[in-house]
Amino acid sequence: MAPSLTPAILGRRLGVVGVALLLGVSASPATADSAAESGSGSGSSGAPTVEEQRLDRAVPQEILRRSGFDGVAPGFARDLGRVRSYKEAERLVVRQGQSLWRRAVERAQGRGPQKKEGREALPWKGGGGRRAGDLSRDDDRPLYWARLGMTRALRAWEPRGFELGDERRQRLLGSLETTSRGQDTIRYPKGQRIKRVLVTGFDPFTLDRDTRISNPSGATALALDGTVVRTAAGPVRIETAMFPVRWTDFAEGEVERTLRRQLPRVDLFTTVSQGRVGKFDIERTNGAWRGGFGDNENLSSTGVVPVADPASQPQWTTTTLPYKDIVAADTGRFPVYDNTAVTEIPAGGTTPVQRPDGPTPGSAARAGGGGDYLSNEIAYRATLLRDRLGLRGLPGGHVHTPVLQFGAGNTDPATGKVTDEEFVRNRVDIIAQVRKIVVTGVEAAEANGR
């Protein structure tokens, strides 16, 4: 990824307006409420969303063509045209949403179509795709752009023979999002002595700055989904899911809906996102604050993270990952840090203060170690859910990966080059290191009796 600073770090130095100008986002982006009223939000029907409008640019079209995913949305649109009832539409959306997720996972793992079952993790290899000119198999971007093609087709679809209406169309759109992100196919084997791990990733973001962007956390989710890893603690089954970079979806409880049933069943979980250049961070503390940086629909949200039962909402949550063991282990070529920094308003104060060693008693959150964007928010929501479910001993937290970068000659988006050898190497190495971090976490938790 081209930016050398994350939105959170940029925000601290430049402010929201400065970041917006630098990254090409509106300096005063629409709020989620105004978007819903205007019909441009993620759940609205009719006109394409901001995300979907980017599909027509040259880079997304090249990514779809070179990955072989260019036929996904047209095929879905054709199948929609044959639908004659709402129930039939529901079945089609679930089937094709799950099919897209499965296809992306199988591509990332170098496999053809087959039923999702426990698989021994493959050795990590770089290199190209299956034909000359293909993208490397670990690329997360074909899934992202193909999904947007499908949601755009569904948003524009006018069925014959029955009335759809906005409410039912939005339910179909929600089902397509859930199924194509692996959120409904998290499965662990029954009756087997096996450790269970849950890992989440994100879509690409800041696409108005550089449409070529890939998110290594999403690539990791595809590469690890359904794999079984042999460890000193025994076999470990990893399941994954993907989340959008949209404030509104988080406010509507997408994280909690996906994770609530899973956390009591797992032995370790980690949310993952892209963070700083050249380094991994294990985020010690997560803050209950949204900093306002524009999301993938160029919407902004500033204020306390909106959750159920806000009266009992803490300002901070803390990782329970075995961070000392992870930081000390040799997990790969990128250094791994225990990130303890936060930004707070001290008790009785009015001005934000940066603290290198975590929050002080009674302070109000303004940024966790992972900043004040959606990576901090998913960490906050997941760890708050852990605590509210009475699972405080469950190892869980957030891992920030290095920024995914192109080689020196291709960092400028104007080159139009959608991949290069350094880009692929960096992504492969990041995926492998997240896998090793997970393994280290499981083994350390087992050794520590957790």
C-alpha cells in the first residue's frame, strides 16, 4: 500500500482536514445519517454507492480481468434476471455469495473448487498465477471488486413478476455482504481435540488515493481460512472472516453479530488490519473513540464508539493476547512491537494528551494504540464483547501488519501497474508472519495455562 502513514497517525499530525486533503477525501465528508437520507449509503437501493462507482476505473477492471473474476458480476446479473420470486432471490444470493468467498479462499490457497474442510496449511510461495499475466494467488483484491460488482447488480436489479421494495432489497444486500465475507461459514470440527482460532481481516481502503491498494489483513484471511496448523500445542484450526471499511456497518453491529456466537467456542482470536510501515504491532489498549477519518464511502464519524448498553461502556479495553511471548519470538522478517501508546483526555482535563505507556485512571479515550479508525474500533468491539460474555481469560486482541508496499519503481499510482515482485513478496511474507504470530500465541497461551 502506498501511504507511509496510517490514517490514525496522519490524523494526529495533520488533523482530519489535512488528512482529507492529502488523501483526496472530502474535507467534510457526509455523515452516515445524511448518506442514508440521500440514498447513497451502503444499504440503499438504486444508484451505485461510492465504492461501487470506483469499479469503472481502469485498475479494478484490470484486477478483475487478470484474476479471472471479471465474469462473477455479469453471471450474477444474468441469474438474477431469471429469478421469479423473493424466496428464489434469497437462495440465489446466499449460494452465490458463499460461492464467491469459497472461490477467493481456494484461489488464495492454490486449490480448485471443493467443499470447505480442514486443510493442512500450504507452504508460502510467491510467484504468479495460473496463466501468464495473472495476479498472484494470494491477492485479496479480486474478491473485493467482484463483490462490489455483485452488490451493484443487485442494487440495480428490477425483478419481473413480483415487487421487491427497498426493505427486502436491503435484506438481500446484507445477505450478500455476510455470505461473501465468510461471516456465516465459520465452522469448527465437533468431537475433535483441536485448538480453535478465529482471525478477521479488512477490505482495501483509501482507494481514492490509489485504486491499486491491497490489504494484507484481507489476504491473510483468505490464505488462512479453514487451514489446520500443527503446533506444539497440538493441531490448530483457523477460521476467518472479512469486514468492510465502513463506519455505518460497524454502528449497525456487524462485528458483534459475527463474533458473538464464535468467541465462546474458540481458544484464541485476533482481529487484524494494516498499520505502520515496516513493522507489526500487538496493540495493548483499544479506545472507545471514532476519529472521523473518511471510510470507503467517504463518510465520516466522530465520537464515542456506538455500542449496545452505552451506560456500561468502558473507555478502554485491553488485549489478552500473550504479547510478551509474541514480541520475543522469531516470527518473520518484520519486527513486532508491543504498542502501549494511547491518546487520552486526562481525568478533569479538556486537551488530548499522548501517553507512551497506556491510559491513566479516569481518562477519556481519543485513540487506542491502533489509532482512532476502524482497526481500533474492531479491536475495541471484539475485546469488549469478550469481556461482556465473561471470557476475560480468552486470549484475544488486535494485530497491525506492516503497510503493503510496491517496489521502488512502482509506488506512484500514475504508473498504473497493479502488481510487482516486491508487492507480492511483501504480501506473502506478511501472511506467513501473521500465521506464525497466531501459532506463537496459541503455544504461549497453552504453556501459560490459558
